Amino acid sequence: NIICLLYIIHIPVNPYMRKLIEFQILDSNAVFYGLNLFELMTNAGKIIADYIRNNYSKSERIVFICGSGNNGGDGYVAARILCEEGFEVIVLPAAPPKTDIARKAFEQFGNDTVNISNLNDYVSSTGLVIDCLLGSGIRGVPRPPYDKYIQQINKFENILSIDIPSGFRTDISVIPNHTLTFHDEKMGMNKKNSGEILVKDIGFPKDIDELTGPGELLLFPEFERNKHKGQNGKVAVIGGGQYSGAPALSALGAYRSGVDLVHVFVPESSYEQVSTFAPELIVHKLFGDTISTENIVSLFEDEFDSIVIGPGMGKDEASLEAVQLIIEKCDNLVIDADAISIHDFHDKNIILTPHKGELLRLGIQSQRNDLKLFAKMNNLTLLFKGEIDLITDGHFFKKNMTGHPRMAVGGSGDVLAGVCGAFMAKGLTSFESARLAAYSLGKAGEKCHDEIGAGFLPTDLALSLSKILLNN
């Protein structure tokens, strides 16, 4: 039997919800592409002020609890607007602003603030408390003194959280009556932990939302010191036979992406070349000259976090049957090169990595709607390789413009497949893996051209990739 270690990817009830990290990525990419984040903060503040103006009278006291980040900056903007309109506004900063745009919002507020140690004094005399304490950048359970502030906020009768409740999805969290969230609903939000959820558009451009950028590097998992060998990812690469170098390059790409172990399964005709390619590769010889269901089943008896199938495999009918068997038995798959075809994908966690010619085998064109529809119908991720890479899981869509024309050299796509497999093995979803792989390997290509010149090789790409990922 084929034995595989499966990561179960749970799709939320609303597939358009996004993880909190996606909003950190958006902010990072927005800065990179020159978007004025203070304008977005101003828009957010106006939306908060509109909500309060439409639901509360000027006779009711409005209390803002502002943290040091951009979430607090949203509160300062709203507080200034309401003060100018004659509302009774009390602002209690939990800490001085630490981002440039939050400091700017605080300076423009320009009114006196109250020491947060006096927060309890306002519990019984406040119409609404606005939670602008901790935004989406928080990691882990809130530490002192923020845990105490959250407990105090929860004593108020009417609570409005901005973007997310502070301490969201931890044991120490604000439990608001309402949450005003921006751009998109965040994964995990529900009435119990967020109250009534109101999603508001603050003017984030769709074209920037759909571009990869430096923010994608935030997806790269941090190494944990207490993990043992194999716990940072174990990848199987299955290929070769017709082209022996391809599976070796995929394996190298996986290693350079930070996994611990890479096993390469190749037919007898490719074994000698692949086994001498790099001493780190664990190479398994499959009987015969091609990949087939017989040799895969008999020898593939280990556990893997992801599988890359197809590099150098050729289009032999028996090999395509082996691909279908792997789909049926395993999960977390990257299907590359000659393995790309119409299969029964069984709703598995899969990335397909076609270039234009391989895309035609799937019967679709390289148009946005065609790609999204195919990905959605088959519940998989497409990474269409081209001058501009197009990545979609059927719900979300990304364009990647990193790279260099030299990356059209044979073998670059094999490295990319290995990188995708590595990121899946490290726990990322297929869509996260594909866009991080496309962006980071494209940056590696740019780095190779700058440092080596126009004749850089796929092996150079893999080495430079480690340096790109170092900067996450």
C-alpha cells in the first residue's frame, strides 16, 4: 500500500474569508507598490465616525481605547472627526504610536488624552467604547498589561471593535457587540466572538490586492528549534526516465526551500545520474524505464508531507496511470510537466504547474476566468507559468511579475515544482505555496542575473532562493 502523511485542509464555510496574515501581506505589498496607507487609515477613520454618527447621539460619551499600531491610528482619525462635530470623545492610549502613520493620526487628533489607568472610571458613564487596541498583527495570547485592558473593555455595555476584536481567537479577547472590519471578513469571525460583523471597503485597490510582493515572504514558516529531523518537511519527488536531470532539480528546489528530507524516486535509467547529483538526495531505484503503477506501489512505502510528481517523466500511458493512482492514495500533491493532464482530482490538495503548452492539455486558455473556473470546478490551485505568472484556487487570484527572461531555460520549472512541494510540506495551503513559490523563485532569478549574469543556471536559482527566503 502507498502510505502518505496527510494534512487535511479545512475549507471555511465562507471561502472568501481570509486569514489574518493576509492583511499583513496586503499592507506590506501596498507599501511596496507605493500606496498611501495614511489615506486608507483616513478612510477607515471616516467609516468609524459615520457608524457612530448614525447610531449614537452627541449626548452619549464615546470612549476610544487606542493601541500603538495602525489599529490605534484608525481610532485617532475617527476621534478627531467626532470631536470636530461636537461629540463627547475620550481617548485613552494604551501606548504611544509606533508606526509613522499612527503617529501622524495621533498628531492630527491634537486633543488631550486620558491615562489608560483610569479606564474603569468610564464603565458606567459611556455610551460606546471603541476597541482599537490590537490589530491583525498580534501573535499569541495578549500579554500584560494588554490582557488587563481587554478584561476592562469587556465590562462596558456597548463595545465596537475595529477590524478585529483585540485578542481575537485567543482565551483573552474582547467580546464586542459589533465589529467594523475592513476589506474582507477575517477567517474565524462569527457572531459569538465578533458580534454583528460589518464589512466596509476602505478603498484598497483590487489590482494591488492581486499582485504578489514582499508580503508573500511572511507566509514562509519560521523554523522551530525544538523540531527534530523530518519535522520541517519531508518531500517525495517522482519523475525521470525520459529526462534524468528534472527530478534532481526539483529535489534541489525542495531542499533549498527549507525542508529536512527529500526522497527521489526514479526509474533504473535515471538512477545513476540522479544518485550522483547531490549527496543530500535520498534516491530510490524503480525497476523499469518508466514510472508505472507497479513500481510505484511496490517501492513507495514511506510517509511524506507532500509529493511532487512529473518532472522528466515523459508522456507514457503507464506513467499517467501512476499519477492517477497517486492522486487517489495521497494528498498534498504538486503535479508538474508531463504529469499534467485531465485526471480525477478527488478534491485533493493539489497544485498544477502548467506552462502554455501544458495548459492546452487541460482544455483551457490562459485567461483569468478560464483559470479560475477550472481551479474552482476541480478544487485545486493552478500556477500558470509565463512572463506574468497567474495563480488561482478558484476563489482568489494572484499575478506574479518577479523573474527574469533567463528563467525560460530548461530546468527552472522543475525547481519551481520542488519549491511548491516544500512549502506544502511545511504546512502552507496549495494557494499559499504556489504564490510564495512563484514570487520567491522569481526574486531568486533577478538576484542570479544581478550577481552571475545572463547565463545563470537552475542550480544557481535554487541557491539564491535560500537567500531570498532568509529575508522574510
